[in-house]
Amino acid sequence: MSDKELAKWCEALSTQFAEETVPSGWKTSKEIAELLNRSSSRVSEMLATAIRKGTCERKLFRVHNGGTVRPVPHYKLK
């Protein structure tokens, strides 16, 4: 395998574990639940309804979660 090919493989495989910066305005369901003083399960139901109505959007950001980088859903008002 050539060095260039090896470098491409290393880059492609290492970026899947890179942490992303979450832009301002995006919050996790847990953060929203704390803001609203509601349970996580109730906020999840509310978020699903808001997404269906088109008043909220959902996007996955890779962040540290439990010692590893994982895709975590974040929500933002439209």
C-alpha cells in the first residue's frame, strides 16, 4: 500500500471519532428538560411533536458522551 493511500485511509477513519463544536442555539433534550423543569421523557414527546409541526429541527453532533465521542441529537427552534 502506498503512503498516500495509507494517509487517505487514516484520515477517513480518524475523522469519524472527531468531536464537533455544537453551534449556539442547539440544545440536547436533557438541557431543554432542565430549562423547562420537565422530565426527559415528557420533553422527548414535546420535541417529537414540535419536529412534526415544523417548529423545531433536530441534528446529530458528535460530542463526548460517557467517555467516548458519540452522535447526540440536538434541537433548535426554527
